[in-house]
Amino acid sequence: MEEFIPVFNHYYNFLSSNKESVGITYLSHLHEAKMLTLLAENIRKDLILEYTTKGIHKDDLDFSIESHSVKKLDRKGSKKLF
């Protein structure tokens, strides 16, 4: 992410003519606890659902414009950029 974010910002600024600032945050359950702990805490739920609910397959990227999460913005045009 450290290498990708400057490249992303460069191209976004080019496309938007530097009209707004953007950011990316890497979200992971592993920031909260170790993998074995997460698996142990969620084993019952995972068995019921028949899939693993915590882990790197659930990691996500949160894109923001002007420090506001794109997921929370009601700007459909902005969402399409991502």
C-alpha cells in the first residue's frame, strides 16, 4: 500500500485536475487481533454459516474523497471512479 497510494494519488489528481484530495485505507480484521484468535472467537458462527467470517479474504480498501468515505457519500459519479 505504501507504494501504491502515491501512484493512485498521482493518477487521480491527473484525472480530477487536482480538484479534490483522495485517500485509501487498508482495512483488515488482522489489525484487531491475531488470525488464530479471530478464528477461535468466530468458530461457532462460522460453522453455522458454513464459511469463515474473519480473515484476509474479508480485507477491504476504504476510498475517501476530501476525508469522507466514498461508501458513505451519495455521489454516484464518485463511486463510479472507484
